[in-house]
Amino acid sequence: MTNIRSPKYAAGHPNRPHDCEEVMELAFKDLINSAVASGWREAEVAIAIADLAEEHVIALARKGE
């Protein structure tokens, strides 16, 4: 599994979202590859991740984050 490094920028810095996306992309690709190697189709994995991400965003919005 990919180690996720700490942010390079403080919260609120304009480069922080891009930095986060770069870090998450590595972990995301690792997750996809691991699931495909376990027998899942890439499309199934992508849809499942998208659904989970949407549910998480909705939960964060309900919390007021």
C-alpha cells in the first residue's frame, strides 16, 4: 500500500488542493491495481470508488465541513 505523505502547504494555501490530488493519485492507482489483481474489473472498482467518494462528500456536507 502507498504511504501517504504529509501536506507540503498549510491549510488555506492555494497549492494545497493540487498537492493533495497528486498524493491521492498515487494511492488511488495502487488501490485500483490491487483490486484488479484480486479479480475485480477496473470499471467495477472505479464505480465503487466514485460511489463511496460521493457518499463521503455528502456525509461531510451534513457535518458542515
